[in-house]
Amino acid sequence: MSKRVGLEASHAAAEAARMADVDVIAAYPITPQTHIPERLAEMVADGELNAAYIPVDSEHSAMSTCLGAAAVGARTFTATAGPGLEYMHNVLYVASSMRLPVVMTVANRALSAPLSIWGDHSDAMGSRDTGWIQIFCQNSQEAFDMTLCAFRVGEDPGVLLPVMVHFDGFHLTHVTEPVILPEQEEVDRFLPKFHYPFALDPDKPMSLGAFAPPDIYPEAKIAQEMALRKSKTVIIQEFQQFGDIFGRYYQPVELYGMQSAKTLLLTMGSFSETAKIAIDTKKNNGESVGLINLRLWRPFPSKELFQAIKSTEVLVVFDRCISFGGPGGPVSSEVRSTLYNEKEKPKVVNFIGGLGGRDMSVEDFEYVIDRGREIAEKGSDELFETVGIRGEVTGTRG
Amino acid sequence: MKEKSIKFGKNLVTTEEFLAAGHSFCTGCGEVLAVRLACKALGRNVIIANATGCIEVCTSPLPVTSWRVPWIHTLFENVAATASGIEAGLKILTKKGRVPERDIKCVAIAGDGGTSDIGIQALSGAFERNHDFLYLCFDNEAYMNTGIQRSSATPYGASTTTAPAGKLSIGQTTWKKNLPEIAVAHNIPYIATACPSYPFDLMNKVKKGGDVKGPAYVHIFSPCPTGWRHASDLAIEIGRLAVETGIFPLYEVENGRYKLNIDRPKLRPMKSMPNSRPRPPVLQLDFF
């Protein structure tokens, strides 16, 4: 029998790693990720989890240690946040390029300066080209579920890629919510033992991580890109499998409300739940609105996204990150790029907000929808507008 | 650590090669000779983690490899952390019965820059956490793979491409960072210095470092004809002179106890060192 318990997202992710019977955890403390390694260290100390817990000297060493452990065939887990993710940036590319399926929780945090320990998506967006699978969670239950799915997908012999599970710092990491924990037997049914086909072994010597001259490098990178793109099929398949066993079904792109809504709001992470309340309020007022929760960020689910938004009139994209000097927030840039060659497409309006832990209320999202519709109707020279930020802001196309 | 682990000598070295011929090291390289000897001392049951540098680049250009033992390269600055993961991973998988019980030695190899500059944090962490691994630093006293740039292991007075001797400079104005002593400060069970000019001594030390439980560090003086601008037939002679002049003493520190391995009653004078190690002719060695 599964049981319903109160857990913060951090402990839910740690619980998922425990039920996945991880072999090696290498982690370095950084707010707001700390509760995850703390809980895992406690489990190892109490004998609840038979794993090596390695308290490394930095995030760079955390990911490097994970590479070594994964290369001998260990199921490997780590967690970090914001500046920690940036500090291991170099190593992230190696993990995906060497096809080492490390699973990492990212407790999304803003980047310095000024120093901020609070949440936004700058860290996740800075990692979008590293070749990792990136999945966003809305709540503690999803933190548990997506962590299990991350192991299942990443370790699939046809995938062998590292996976980042994102949940918002503080808004999720430190908030206790009801979580349904499954039986170990169910987890074992979903997640087989990890068998890494290229494990370092003196009986079968292999050279891993060799260098590539120009006559080999491009082919290697394109092969990696194809593997990441193809992983989407496995992700969808494993979400289905997860639902069949645990009763909770997920999609790369999730629609809340009417398929035929005239205005759709697109959000990621924990703010999607706040935005849903705004959608409900507006629907009760008779407005034709809906919400797109973008769960899968990499590989970018272009096809699924287009299917979900093609018949709407206005798409309001909410970004929790600035792409400095870029054509709008990173999510809106990619959404606009997805739509550019389509004949029938909605007008896209971009808002940036929720930076460095600044809260977004239900009313803020109602404003975003109203203002978004207004901009779509009247047109605007701005690439984006901000919400809840003092002072004059212009994001002109100039 | 007893004398039993000392076993190499004439006719007692395996003829098996774990580093295959056909690599692309420079002619007369002291480093590759040291790597080859170290591999013979370690045998087949090893996993080698390699930092970026000459050794990595000269042994692994895709689609070929020189390695007959399992080998991994990830980055420049993190080899001690990668080795930590290999060691901890193998240990827990063995404990869980997923890998058969077996003595597999985890060995990290890097150059002096990868050890004393960019990799020192990861190395210090791995020592402090007491991983059961052997770290081999091949010290050619500068960033030779990128073109002879100074490192913190470059000796005083040496001329390198980023600390060149000139009208206003003698070249390197700082003293060589003492990595073996930094290793000693971590209270690890075994530290040694070695040089391929003394092949049996080198192999014994590598073997000992591999056998010891816990972290071990062997710092290997590796003459570099390209970087030191010496003739390609002089690597052995220069290595021997470095030891005999006291520039690079050969010693071991076992559980905190020092032992000088080559103890000449009288050191040879510095001027017997040929004008090598990236050093401008104007300096000569009588500068010292």
C-alpha cells in the first residue's frame, strides 16, 4: 500500500533517490538545496540507504565524482542550485557527452550578483545547451515522481544521458506538502537495476573520454544531439509506464483548462500551480483562458507544444530569467522560434518576472493575462514586459 | 608497508606493455618513459583516470588508444575527484555484490599544472576524504602541452613563454611549489618522489603507493626535451643530475617518516647540470 505523508520537495527527492537504491551520492551544500544531501546523509548514517555518501570539496568535484562513479556502473545522484550549477558547468557537458546517466536535482536559484539565495530559472536556462535532459516540477509529489522517472529515462540503454530535475528553490524545496509514497515493490517494478554497458573493467579495458581531432569531433557531437532528441520518445513512453504503475500520468507539455481557449498562459515549475488559480478565476468569469505547463525543457518538445497551442489566438509566455541582451526571455525565444515557420500561429507575448525569489501572486498572473491580451490586440514595440518590477523597463526591439 | 612490496630489479620486470607503442609523445620524452614504467609496476588490475595534458593527448586520439588497461579522461582540473568516484563506486558496488570481490587499484595521473595549480582543490579533497587511490604527478615543470607556459611547479629563474626572461626579468621569479610536502601535510600514508632515471626505484614506489590502503602520492620528475630545450638523448642523464645535485631529491614519507632513497655523501655541484629546464643561457647555473 502506498502511503500519503507530509514532505517538502527536498525530502521527497531524497526519498525517491533512496527508493531507487542509489549507489553513490556526491554533493556539496548550497542553499536552497541543502535539505536534499542532508536527508540522504542521514539515511546512509542510519542504514536506511546502502550507498557511498561523498561530501566533496565543491560542486565541480561533486559532478566530477559522479562521472567517475557512473563510469564504473554505479547509480549516481547529486543535487545543487544556482551558482553551484554554474560552478560545475564545464563538467555538465562531459557528463552528457560521455553518456553517463547521472541524476541531479536542481533547486532553482538566482545567480549572483547581487547575491540571492532565492529562486528563479537563470541557473536552469544557463544549462540548456549542456546536453542534459531537463524536467521541471510543480510540487513535492512531482519532485518524487520526476526523480524516479529521471533514473528510468537516463539509464535506458537507448538514452544513456544525464537528467536534471528542476524544482524551485524555497517555493518547493522548503514547503511541506502531501506526497504519496509508493511501495518499494512498485518502484522496483518501474526501475530495473542499473546496468552501464561501458563500465570500466580491467577484464574489458576501454578508453573513455578520448580526444577527438576535427575529422571525428563533429560526428560525435551530432550523434549526441540525435540521442538527446530521440530520448523524447523514451520520456513519453516512461511517463506512460509510470502512470500505469503509480496512477499519475505526465506529459512533456501539459494543458490545463480548455484546448480551445482563446488565450493561453505558458509557465514552468511551481508558478504553474499559482497560475492555475488565476486561470480558474478567469474561467469562472466566463473568459476563454487556459494554461500550458511546460514540463520538459530539454529535449525541447516542439511538436507537442505546437499541437497544444496552434489553435489559440494569444500565447502569453512567462519567463523567470533574463537572457541579457537577447530577444526576450529564453522560454519565449524558443517558443517564438518553434512557431516562426508555421502558417497558423498565435500571437506571442512575453513577460519576465519572479526573479530572485520575488513572488508572483494569483492577481499578478491575472494581470499578465489581461495585459498580454491587450498587447496582442494593440501591438507593441517591446520584446517583453516585466511584471512586479519597480521603475521604467523597456525591452524594445531596437 | 614492509620490504615485501619491493620487488623490481633486473629480470624481475614484466615484459608486458600496458601502454602500447605508437603513441605521439615527443622523441626522448622522460614523462612517457615514467608512465610506461609505472604501468608495468601497477599491472593489469587498475583503472586509470587521466587529467588533460600531454599524457592524455598523446595516448588517446580517436579512433585509436594506447591503453591496454581501463582508462578514463574527463577534464583537466578534476582528475582526483573523478578518481574518488571510481574508487567509491567500485567499493559500494562490491559491497552490494554487483561487482565481484577483487583488488582493483584506482590511479589518477596528471601533470604538474593539473596537480599544483588547477587541480589542487580536488586533490586536497580526495586526500582529506581518505579515498583508497594512488595519485601520480608527472612533473615537467611547466604547461608543456599548451606550449611551455609557467606553472607553480616551474623553478626559480626558468624562462617560459608566459614568464620569459627579458631585459627586465630573469624569467620565473617565484620558487617551485612543494607538492610532495603539501601531500605530507594531509597526513596520508604514503608519499614519494621518483624519476625515470632510477627505473627500479620508481617502480617500487609506484607499486608501494598502489598497495597502500588509503591515499598515496608519487611525484615524478619528468625531463621534457621540448620544453627544456635539451637534446632528445639527454632525459635520463638530466634526471640523474637533478637527483645527484639535490635539485630533485628522491625520498619517501611512510606514515610520516622520511627516508632519503638516493643519499650521496656529497652532492654534485649545480654547474654540472646542463643548460636545460627552460632557462635562459644568461642565467647558467652558477647563478645559484
